Amino acid sequence: MKLTDTEVRYVAGLANLRLSDEEVSRMAHDLGEILTHIEQLNELDTSSVEPMAQVLYPADEAATLREDFPRAPLTNAEATANAPASGAGYFKVPRVIER
């Protein structure tokens, strides 16, 4: 599937990315290859494949799932203790959207 430069720039804009013309060209090719592969996967007949909700079964002795026990939640101080920046009980993060 061939993507246009306009489509790639639109997706890059949604992700707040600035791409050079060379990067747009490369991404158009790479994303096109990915979409072509997805189209091939969509052609497979999966009508006889049973859906699977959980990879591990409780009866399996190698199951890594643990029992779920209720316990007290973390306090704000405990949750933000290792944060690079926090204040007033919240995580502080750099602004990424400046539009």
C-alpha cells in the first residue's frame, strides 16, 4: 500500500513530530510496507480459529498468575517518592503540547 507524503505528514503531526523531507520519504516507504503486510494477514481465513481470552490457564502448573488480594492503596507521597519532579501530590512532567 502506497502512502502519500501528505498522509505521512498528517500522522506525524498527530504525533507532534517534525520530519525532514528525507524522513517523510523513508516513513512513507516503511509504513507502506507495514500496511501491505497487514493486508496480507487480513487475507488469512481465521474462521475456524477459536478466540483465546487468556494464554495461561489456572490448571497449568507453570501459570504465573497470582492470587489477587485486597490491600491498601499507595498514598500520594509513596506514589511520587521516586518521581524526578513532583508537587502537591502530583507528578510534574514537561509540557509537550505547545500548540
